[in-house]
Amino acid sequence: MNQRIESLLNELREAIHETLAESRNIAQIMAELEQERCCPAFSVDVFLPETSAADSTGPFSEALAFTKYDEDFLQAIKVTTWNMNEVLDRQR
């Protein structure tokens, strides 16, 4: 990653942290949690996903192989499955 992109990502991280720190809603909720003797910790990170030539078809670069059990389960929870060609056709 070049220095310009790294610098921009750092600036974005700082801007997000400053915005969170200045948020009245967050401050109010944190104060209420502290009154309940809770001190939550949270983190927000910024990163760029790694890409390669293998990613040329997007997130569907490899076909998934479903068993009959997988398909039955997915159908039971109302998830539709397509074969790789159908997914790529829908992207076009």
C-alpha cells in the first residue's frame, strides 16, 4: 500500500474516533452504563480488503458445492441458492 493511501486511512481512523468521542448520544449511553458499573469497550477499524487477480469475478470467484442436506436446510430458512453461472448472469 502506498504512503498516500496509508495516510488517508489513518486520517479516516482519526476522524471516526473524534466523531465518536464528540457524540452526545455515545457519551450519554456510556455514562449510563458506567452508573450500572459496566464499562464496555468497542473498536472501529478501517482497512482495505486485499484484492488479487483471482478476485476478478468479485465475491463469487469460486462456486460453492451444496449437498442435498445443505440445500434442504437453506430452503427451510428461505434462502435461495443459484449455480455459479446464474449468479454471474445476475451481475451482468
